[in-house]
Amino acid sequence: MNTDQQAVLHPASEALDALTLSRLAQLDPTGQSRLVQRVLTTYLQSLARLRQQITDSLDQADLSAVRLGAHTLKSSSASIGALQLSSLCALVEQAIREGQRERLADLMSQLHGEVDRVDEAVRQLIAN
């Protein structure tokens, strides 16, 4: 097992699920293609874009766009092991679907905090 794969198996933070990252690393057993690093780098770019999209859409009271952004972030986060972030996105989707606008402020606060945590954890993995 190379150094890149060892870093993947031991994420710097509990923001990322080690088993999910391990499965991702298994797709590139030698690490030669740097698949994990490429996936994580792409994820970071989409994380920043989706966070801004969700925030802007909420500011504009476009709940349909908030829900779409949360849905997209939910899926991509689950694929890299950001399971808590994925769950929060699902709760945002549910609150919008069920018309529970009063829950959104608290959920969005939690979501932004988790985005920060995931962003930091992913950056640490890429740096290793």
C-alpha cells in the first residue's frame, strides 16, 4: 500500500468516512492514477460552487434552487464519505419539500459548519 492510500485510510478528521475513502482508493490500487486526489480536488471545486449556489438561492428565496443544490451536494458528499454533510443536505431537501421554512435557518447553519469541516478534512487529505 502506498503513502497516498495510507492517508486515505486514516482521514485527518471524522468529517470523512474512512470506509468510503478506502473503497474509492481500491479503484486505483497502485495509486498511480492519483484517482483519489483527482476526485477530492474536483469535489472541493464543486463544494465551493454548490455552497455559494445554495446561499445565493436562499438569499433570493428560490427554494427550488436551494433544494437542487442540496440534492447535488448530498450525492457528491456521500460519494467521498462526507456522510454527515450528505445527511444534512437530505434534511434541507426534506424541510423544503415539506414546507418547513422555519427549520431552514438552523439547518443552513449546521450545513455551513459541516461544509467547513469537510473542506478542511479534504484539503488535509489532498496535502498528504
